[in-house]
Amino acid sequence: MEREPSSRDSQPGGNSNDQGGYEAWASSFEAAKLRDADFETMSGIPLAPTYGPRDWPCEGAEERLGWPGQPPYARGPHASMYRSKLWTMRLFAGFGTAEDTNARFRELLAAGSGGLSVAFDLPTLMGRDSDDPESAGEVGKCGVAVDTLSDAEDLFAGIDLGAVTTSMTINSPAPVLLAMYVAAAEASGVERARLGGTLQNDILKEYQAQKEYVYPPRPSVRLVTDVIRFCQAEMPRFHPVSVSGYHIREAGSTAAQELAFTLANGFAYVESAVAAGLGVDEFAPRLSFFFNAHVDFFEEIAKYRAARRIWWRWMTERYGARDPRSAQLRFHTQTAGVSLTAQQPEVNIVRTAIEALAGVLGGTQSLHTNSMDEVLALPTEKAARIALRTQQVIAHETGVANVADPLGGSWFVESLTDEMERQAEETFARLVAEGDGSMLEGVLRAIESSWFQGEIAESAYRFQRKVSAGRRVVVGVNAFFEGNEEPPPPTLLIGPEVEEMQAKRLDDVKRRRSSDAVRDALAEVTKQAKEPTANVMPAVLGAVRAYATVGEVMSAMADVFGRWREDPVV
């Protein structure tokens, strides 16, 4: 274990008055008896025992950091930050049938939530209908079941979709669910141009981490681009892609890998949209990001600050963005689900509060706080309310929202921000070289060769070894066991009757709809999918309005694109 001060601290620097103080500190440090611990971040970045001007000289800080709302945006995308508007407080909600989730949405809005965040069940995420044999046992379990436009209409019934923003965590079937959202809104009298929100629609990270894909990577990126083109033309308030590092981190990556892989995916989408004929400033202002807030407090804050600085530099220098909004990275944050423990679940409230605070101090634009019982089941109403109250305490009681980037200029935070950026740039250089100068091609080739998957698996393995060896303490898991004997709190259970009810709902829709209209609409989807330069979104809208199911629309495109099978990492 490192017993000496960091070599950086022992380098010449600062002024002569500082040298005596440094030497006195170094002498006292060397005499100290240190804890038996690994003094490094979760990403494995070694940490000096303290930080000073030698680590991050203050000279030129104004130029290197800028100011909030000014390039390079390390200190935040907006000048006034939370003095003008607090972050949007979201809670991820979705379970059972559309009516069940609609009731939870109304509860959350009444409790002060500022927007909706829709969780879909596994069959929907995989583009399968509730009556598909492969959906058995999963309908409504980890999110809401949506099969047809009828479900989407019930999901948002009685909610003014022109007055709230909606985030939808959906990827491979994203064009279908966006079409259902638009059709449901327009049926309720809200035109698509008024709709605000975010569609995750980040398929690249599915191959890298989450594995909820349907088609091969290249046609899947085409569909992402189609959605970008559609939203640019028709839905100016809607974010067509939320480039998601969250799932990369949940799969076991380090914070540095989450940063690098996520931004690389973002650059890949930029290149794809530009190749489709869009000017970068036509669509880039509506791109958004989604990051994890893990429990390594300062590393997370440094990650967010580095992300904004990198995005600004690449968008202006490599992609030629001129609109400042194209270079102002804005992001949603969710506290780390993988950090929650089944043992002593009440302690998860503490973890979530610390992670949420990191997101706020890092300058997030919206935030979801996990409920303490999500490691056991879908959250109960009480647990979800506590999670929301956690955000409200941070916003209204702690005072942290009064100052933009309050940790800016910290020798430690700035040094760590620089290191996160350096590691990300190493990854970018590798991917661009892999793609013969193209980030898009480099990312696709790295997916096809399973490079991303192998890197994440290796990081997850290293972390688990540290936990198993006790080098990384997880309270209630490998230390501090008192309380593990207590019974778990009551949880929300989704019984088999939900699947039966959803199957009946789907059967009713199929009997009422026009079979001829569905057949013709699906044929149009297939026709447009065959045209490389066509946009499939208008055809998909026609199909969902005919009450074609998610599975039917996805199958119509699979006839053209095929289905993807991954070579596993060994």
C-alpha cells in the first residue's frame, strides 16, 4: 500500500513560502499510521493524500474553466443554473397494465414530480407482444406492458402531455413507442410540436451493455437517425436521443469507461445524422445524455464536468458546430441501481441521497432517485415518495442549489476532472483509429468484435474481486452485518393476473381493429425499411394508428433488417 505522499506533491512548484509548509506536512504524513485501505477511486485512479497548487495550478483557471453557461461549459451549461430553474425531479415509474401506471403517474405529479419517466416491461423493451410465448412470466413485471396504441392512450389518460415532459426508456422499439406517444397525444388534442420530453433511443449501448436489441447494429443506427430526422422536422421540443451511460455503468464499467463509451456513442450518432444530410446545428441542440450517479462522490462530479468540456471541444473543433446549444451538453442523472443492497435496504436511502447530491453538484438538468426497495422489487408508493423527498430536501434545505458549480477550482476536483478527460481521450483515439478516422465506424467495429463488452466484463470482475477480498467495503454485504437479520420491507408484487388481463386487452384490440388496414400499414413499414434513404417514422405512425402491435411493427422491419445474435465474450 502507498505510504508516501504522491509524487505530484513532491514536485517543485508553488512559491517559496509554500515549500516550508509542504515539507512540514510531508513529514507529518510520513509519520502517520495509515488505514489499511486502497486509496483510489472506483475507476482505480490513485488518489494523492491531499491536493494543492502543484496538482492543479490556478494560473489560467478562468480560461481553462470558463464560467457557467460559457465555453468550455465544465461549470455548467447555463449561466444561472439552479437559481433560475431547479433540475427536473423525475421518478421512474411503470408496472402492470397501463391503467396501473397511469394511477402512479398521477400520484407522483400530485406529490410534486416535475415530469414523467416511463419504465416499460421486458417484452415491450424487446419488441414483443404480451401474448408472445417468449413473454410468458414477464408481462408487467419490471415496467408497464404496452402492446398497442390503446395501451398508450390509457397510459397517459387525463394527463396534459403539453404541460409535462415525458421521458421514455425504450431503445430498439423506440420508433414504435414514439409513434404511439405522438398518436395518443394528438388524439387528446395536443399537437406533436408541443410535446416535450426525451426518448432514450440509444441502441449502441444496448450492444455494449444492456443487451435489449432486436436488429443488427448498422440498421439499428439507421432507425435512431430516422427518429432524429423526424423530431428535427416535427417535434422541436423533443429530445430524440438520450445517449445513455447509465446502463454501461450498471453493467460493471468504471466511471471513466462510462464517460468515454457514452460520449463516443454520442459522436457516432452525430456522424450518422450528418451522413443522412442534416446540418449539425439542426439536430445537435436536442441531443441529451443520461449518466449514472454512483457512490464515489467526487469521481462522479468530475465525470460530469469532464463530459461537458469534452463535448464542447469535439462538437466545435471536429464537427463544426456553431450554435452554442449544440456544444452545451445537457444530461439526466439516475442514482446507481447497482449500488443498492438487499441487505439493510433502509441504508439505500443514504446511498441514494449521496449519489443525488453528486448529480446536483455536477450540474445535472434532471434527476431520478432510486427507491430503497428497488433492489427487491418494483418500488412501493411509500418508497417512491421518500426517493422524491430526498431530491426536495437537497433542493430546498441544503443550500447547494444557490451557487453554480460550488466545487469549481477545487484542486482535487479539477485534477480529477483532468484525469477523467485524459482517459476518455485515450479511448476516443483508439476508436477513431479502429474506424479509419470515423468514430461511428470505430464504435460499430468495436461492438462487432465485442471489445466494449470485454472491457466492461473485465472491470466488473476487478471490482467484484475487491469486494470479495474486503478491499472495497459495502455496508451490510461484506462488513457491518448488524441488521441483516431483519425481515425485508413490504414490496410491490405483480401477480399472474396482470398477464392474463393484458392478454385479454390485446385480444380485444385485435378483434376490433381492421385486419386489412393493419396488413396494408405493415406492408408500408416493410417497404420504407427497404429504402435506405427513406424515413420509416411516417409509416410506423400509420401502423400504430391502425392499432398494429409493437411486435407486428418490429417484425415487419425484421423482415428487412434481420435479427441480431451476439457472439458471447469468453
